[in-house]
Amino acid sequence: MKYAIIGTGAVGGYYGGRLAHAGNEVHFLLHSDYDYVHEHGLQVDSCDGSFHLDAPNIYHTTADMPKVDVVIVALKTTRNHMLKELLPPLLHPETLVLLIQNGIGPEPILQQQFPNLYLAAGLAFICSAKTEPGRVNHQCYGSINIGNYSCKNQQIVDRLIQDFTEAGIKAASIEYHEARWKKAVWNMPFNGMTVVMNAQTNQLLANPATMQLIRRQMMEVIGAAQALGVKGLDESFADRMIEMTLSMTPYSPSMKLDYDFHRPMEIDYLYSNAIAEAHRAGYAMPCLEMLEAQLRFLQEK
């Protein structure tokens, strides 16, 4: 299949780079580091084996890119308003758009703008950063769950998973709502807490008080998911997420990096949408509502 990457950052650069390195046709949309990558190529430093793309297919605008079979959107949700203009040049009638994005609700919102679009959610469990032009630093993990939201041809999703797998990426198909809420169990506590506590993941778990708070927040997410009828989430999943985080490299999640570099934080999709959905199901998330308020204060400040 032919791929396009919108958002060639820490996540899009890694997954798109892996696909291209494995021999797939991949087209990358670049902005600030276009000139650098044009001259030097794209470097992926990875715990699973580093590699370099000497001459990737790169573009300033999607208007110059070909139509593709899969568009991987790895933009921050704060930039989703751009998709109305970015997507159309890339689409044919059965193009699948995979949103590798944080939070709850990006698919139904985009579906309203493109009613016939094939959509899927990509929930990446990865520690990756891009802090300089043309270089992705993949520190650990890297698996991805794919939740089919509205793709009428499951074979496209299956082929995507096959291409990921053959590129050395652990990928699996999972029910859409379960995929989104499983990722939220990690995202909602750690993204916000690293910002308000000015700490990395390992520091939060090294302190008994903040570890207890992290676990309580995870249980709020699990409780909300259960109230909404999501299957496959219970207390043991919170324990697994904590164990996974204890074993990984000390990490600053994307929201912490956004705050440190004075960029808008993904508060709406990571917090507000999830809290609102839980309230509609009659479930309150008091710890995470407080965290959302703290983040909004810091954003405005």
C-alpha cells in the first residue's frame, strides 16, 4: 500500500520511517525541517535498531503529494482544524485515515467533516521524541493498537497491520472504544501530572504519594470506561500500566514537552472530552477534573 504521513514528528517520523525503511512507499509532509531533511535525510535513533533514510519522499504541502491508500495523521489534536485542507488531495474513495492521536473523540469529530471517510484510531504505546531537525529519538516500546472506527473494508485495516508487523512494529486489531480508553488510562494521569508536578514519569512513581494519586486517576478512567460500556478494562490493567512505566526509560510525555516549549496543550481531547462523556454516563472523575483545571490555569498563565 501507499502511505502518507501528516505530522512527521516523534510519532509520525518513527512509524513512517519504519514503513519506509521496510520498503513501503511513504510520502512525508514536512514544515520546519523540510530543508534539513532534503539535504541530510531522516535519522531514526531507535532502541530497536537505528536507521537512516537518505532520500525520503518529502513535501511542503499535501497539494503536491499523490493520492494514497493510508494517511497516517500524527499531528497534535490542537492542529486538527488543518485537516479539512490537508486531507482532500491525498484521498481516493477507499483511503483509510489512521489517527495516531491522544485523547477521546477525534474520529467522530473528523467524521462530521468527511462523512464518507474511512477512519481508524491508532493507539501507540511508545516513548519517542523529536527535539532537533530530521532526527527521531525512539527510546522504548513502540507497539500500536488499531481500532476500526468506520472503515467498511476490514481488509485495508488487516493489510495495514500486516505492513506494520513486517516493518518490525508490533500491531494488533482491537475494538475501537476499548483502544481509545485503554490509552487514556495511561495518558490522562501521566500527561497532566508531569506538567503540574514538573516531573518525569519515573519521579512520579518513585514517590508513594504521587504513585497512589496516579493509580487513583487510572481507576477513574477505568471506571468511566466501564460506565460507558467499554469491555476489557479492569483494575489489573492499571497495575500493568504502572509496571510498564516503572520499567521504561524516564520519560516526559508529549504534553510536558508542549508545556516546556510553550506550545498549546491537548487539554480538550485528553481531558475535557473524556470527562464530558463520563458525566453523560452518570460517572464523575474528581481527581482528573481537578487536574484539568490546573492545566487550564497553567495554559492561560
